Amino acid sequence: MGEKQKVRFKPDSPVAGSLAISTDAVGTVICRYRSLREGERAPDRLDVRFDERQFAWGVSETEFEVILNENDA
């Protein structure tokens, strides 16, 4: 997953519920990075913008699925 890529939370993501973001909501990746504290094998983290007021900061990329086709959104 890279910058400007369209993503949404996986249907079974507990993080989506804790952030009160629908698993149907489509977001855009702002930034992708690795936490040095978690080690080399840890999944990358994403900052994702869903709209002007909803963001997911530092969420593991394993919580998201990529939207490959605009029709999937």
C-alpha cells in the first residue's frame, strides 16, 4: 500500500469500530512508515484520511484492504 492509494478497513477490523469509522468508508493513504520500536518484522503503519474530519493515524496496514477498482468502493 502506498501514498494516495484507496483503502478501507477489513470487515472484521476491531480498529474501525474503536475509531467509529465504517468498514464501508473509503480512505486515501496519506503516509506509510515503519515503527522502529516494533522491529523489522512488524507490519508497516498507515495514516489514512477518510474525510475532512475522520483520520486513522498509525494503524497497522494489516487492518486495511486495497480498493483495486473504483467500482469496489
